[in-house]
Amino acid sequence: EPVVSQQEFQEATAYSLDKNAFRMLHESLNTTAVVLFYAMGGLAMTWRLSSTLCGALRLPSDNEYVRSLAFCFLLFVKSTVESAPFDLYETFVLEDRHGFNKQLFSVWLS
């Protein structure tokens, strides 16, 4: 008797194909976004914005360490916002389609 039935094998293959196709799309869009961000001066803009953020929070924007932390924070927020739709789709559409999603939206948010 085989270790995996033909149906289980077909279901696993379908899930893998869907997941790989989605990841290829995600990585292609992400690479395009990163190239455009760099080409359009996104790092310089984020550096200037970090000074504004420091001013709004009444932190010394002339302190290189404080401004660098604000810069890293802004890049983290940008990355999180950009990846959220893809994470949502993967968790609540792709995995649900194949019967793997057991996660609640409220848990995903935390």
C-alpha cells in the first residue's frame, strides 16, 4: 500500500502549484516595487521623512542615531504595509481554498 494516496498526492500537488505561482507573482511585484523605490529616490525621501518624524515626536533630528532609528522604523512600516495584502491573500484565500487555514483574522492582526 502506498504511503500517500493518489488523492492526497493530487491535493498536495495542487496546493504546491498554487502556492508557488502566488509566490512568483509576489516576488515579481516586490522586486519591481523595490527597483522603483530606489530609482525614484525613495531612500532619500525616507531619510528626509525621518527628520520630520523626529520633529513631530520632539526627538533630536540632528542626532544621527535617533534619525537612523526613525529611518529604519519608516522602512519597517513601509515593508509591513506592502506585504500585508499578500499575507492576507496567502492565509485567508490560498490556504483556505486548500483547507489549511485555521487562523482567525484577529489572530493574524496580532
